[in-house]
Amino acid sequence: MTLLSVRNLGVRIHDKPILRDISFDLEAGQIVALTGESGSGKSMTALATMGLLPQGATTTGQLMLDGTDILQTPESGLCALRGDTVGMVFQEPMTALNPVQTIGAQVAETIRIHTKASRSEATRRARDMLNRVGLPEDRFPLSRYPHELSGGQRQRVVIAMAIALRPRLLIADEPTTALDVTTQAQILDLLRGLVDDFGMGLMMITHDLAVVADMADRIVVMQDGAVMEQAPTADLLTQMQHPYTRALFAASTHRPDMPPPERADDPILTVKDAVRDYPGPRRGLFARREFHRAVDGVSLTVNAGERIGLVGESGCGKSTLARAILGLEPLQGGSIAAFGHDIATLPPALRSGLQVVFQDPYSSFNPRHRVSRLITEPFHLLPRPPEGAARTQAIAEALVAVGMAPEDAGKYIHQFSGGQRQRIAIARALILKPDLIVFDEAVSALDVSVRAQVLDLLADLCRSHRLAYLFISHDLSVVRSVTDRVLVMKAGRIVEEGETEAVFTAPRHAYTRKLIAAAPVLPDLKQGKTA
């Protein structure tokens, strides 16, 4: 039975075309994936299905959901449908949850709005739904707040809210983009189980073909607001008809041409038995404060020109270690030295040799400043920063090095795409020609084609700058393609390390094997293997 039928859907916002002649069907109990690059129209299609298009939007065509034309339904009718007939799981759970309400109250709210259930009945049903999504009562009471949960746990709360009334259609918009591989596998298994148990239809929006290759029944490929190709998953992956689909597949399996690994024994960063503790809550007025050990006796060395990967699940201590390496957080034990000096007392002239690229470039830039000012922020570390023509020349060289144009220096950061912003973030890190860059989940939020471009950029920079970096990521395929050596972190400890290919082909530790097994893979169509 056809649950959702989209026919010639068109959307214009302030007379600018956004969607053009979108057509596809979704059956009850079926998983349909909308995939494509950022800006292809995937999320806008989902918002149209929810009746949540922005002001100034005009529509054409037909969008039938369980016998109701969404495009012709008044707002009062749409409010009755949302949460009841159709539910939505958003990409970033922290922004979808109310930080000052408990998780129990937020799940129960959906039930009380759409039914005549009493407060106690709604609370009981909320508890059942949280149990159903893997948040049992003994560990996750209804009184918990979102900030007390991990990213994967918050995503489970959002899913519980979306399925509280067992909607006929569930829309999941990039539900696993920011999650580590094991949490991602758990969320995908949960969504698949809900489809099987409830018989609902699932519209899954993602830019990652590997995520849906083993999950979706049908894939719809979108580009520039139009459907390029659609077919059952097995047929589409083996008989790609459109060049854009083939380009997406190639980007998903892309491995940059990295230069040979450096073998020099020239340490520029040395971490010895590093310990980082965070204070926990007091259990009583006179009780001793408990501490959580985020980094527990970690040691590592990065040599000049060496490319090191650091992988592990969310909460394992990767980013905490990165902040300590950058001198942003103190240690409670051990030491960190860069260029032969303790990181806490590193002179500015030497600190300029250690730079960082953060996960979200937009939030790491001041939106009121032009690119020329943003990428020259590290100049404050220099005793005599360049002025005038020399400064303009340094800005132009940094932008050209990352594939941007010198004219981009006069623009604001909101004028660029996500991939371009990340290139500008790399330009800021490069402008002082550092010896070591820390990449903290620098490509995890990028779509596959932009990610491939940034990884190729890293390969070029390694050739031209003899760049060393510490690449922190939960994406194992990316780490495998851009590093010489990899360290696996669990619960604040390094549990395995070695040359990247050796660790990936013959992992020794059970945790490493678990991470590799959980990572989604695409079939290698030419060789009949997995990529």
C-alpha cells in the first residue's frame, strides 16, 4: 500500500526555484533513502512532507500522505498530522530538545498534545517508548536532562519523541552524521527494527551512500532540487545510469593519493602518561567530590612530517586529549611537550608551529569579520606580524594553497558553502606555515564529494609543506586513507596502535575489531568486494 506519493512536487521560495518536479513513492514498511550533496533538496523535500516550508514558499504538484494532500491541508490539519501520522528525527538532537525540560516530559508532551491521555498515562507511555529505543529505566530515569546524555543517547530520545504515537511515516534527516561508528550502527539497527515492528514507512535523508546501502529498500538520488535517478537499492548500486550517481559513489569510496610516509625520528610532539580529570557531582554536603578520568595515562609521539590518526567512540577522550595538546586544558598528571618545550609554557614563537582545525568551521569563525581578518588571527603570535603588501600577499598565498581565490579575502564566512568554510579554516591554520596541525573531526559534517576534495587538499599540502598532523575522527575509512599510523582510544586509554594498514587488516584488540565491524561499507562493484 502506497503511504506517501509525491508527484511533480515543485517548491519556489521568493520566486527562486528550490525543488523541481520531484516524484517518488514510499510504501508502508519500506525504507526509502533520499541522497545527494548538501543543497540538493533532500531536507526541503522532508520539510514539504511535514508542511514546514518557510515563509515565502509556493508549491506545485501533489504530495499525498496516507490519503491526505499535504499541500492543500490548512495549518490546523497539519498540526494534527505532525507527531501523529508523521514524525521527524532531526540531524542535531541537542537543538531538537528543550534543554530545560526532562526527557520524560518531552516525550510525554507529544502524547498529551495528540491524545486525551492523563499526565500519569502519558508518563507511563513515555517510559515505554524510552525503553523501546534502548534507554532503560534503571539507567535513564525520566528525570534526566538532555545535557546529561551522550550524542547517541540524545538521538534515541528524539526518536522516542518521533515514534511516541507510532506514526505511519517516520522521516530521519541525517540521523547519524555526527555519531561514531558503533553508535551509528546501533541507531540504524533501531530504525530498521522500528520499521519492522510498527510497519511504518521510513524516509531516510543522508549524503552517505554507505549508510543506506545495506538498509534502504529504494534510493532516490537528488541534485540541484531534482531527482537524477531512483531505483531499488541493489539495482541502483550495480546499474548506475546517471553520471552524478556514479560521481557520488566514486566520492564515497575515494582514497586520496597520499605521499609516502615519513620515517624521520624527529619528534615535534611528545605526550607522556597524560591524565585529565573532570570534577563530578557531590553525593552529599560533606561527601568528597568524585572525579571522572577522561584521559588516563596516554602517551604518543608525532614526528616531523608524520600523519597520525586517533579513533574511538564518542566520550573516549579524543577531543579532551586534543584540547590538552593545544594547551587549552590543564593536566592532572603526565606531560605534553611541543618542539622541546612544555605546552603550558610554550613561547608564542613556537606556539605558532602548532595549529588546529575544528569540526564545525562556521562556529569557529566570527561571522562579523571578513575572511582576511579571520585567517590572520594567528598573526598575534608573531613578534612582528606582516603589514601592508606583505600581509595581503600572505593572505593570498594561504587562500590559493587551499584552492580558494585571493578575492575571497573580502567576503564574509556566510557567503561560502560548508566545504569552502573548512578550506578557509585550513588556510587559517596554514598561514603561519606550522609544523603540526590538529584536525578534530574536520570532515565529519561534510558531504562525500566535498570530503573527497578536502582530503585531496590534505594530500597536496603534505607534499608541498611536509605537514605533520594528528587527525582525530570517528570515520574509520577517512582515517585509513590519510594517515600513516593510527591509535585506538577507549575509555581514556590507548588500547592499540600501529601502522594504519596493519591495524585495519589485522586488528589485535577486540575493541578495534568492534569498531571496524561497525563501520558501514559500500560494495566495490568492480572487484565484488567492499570498499
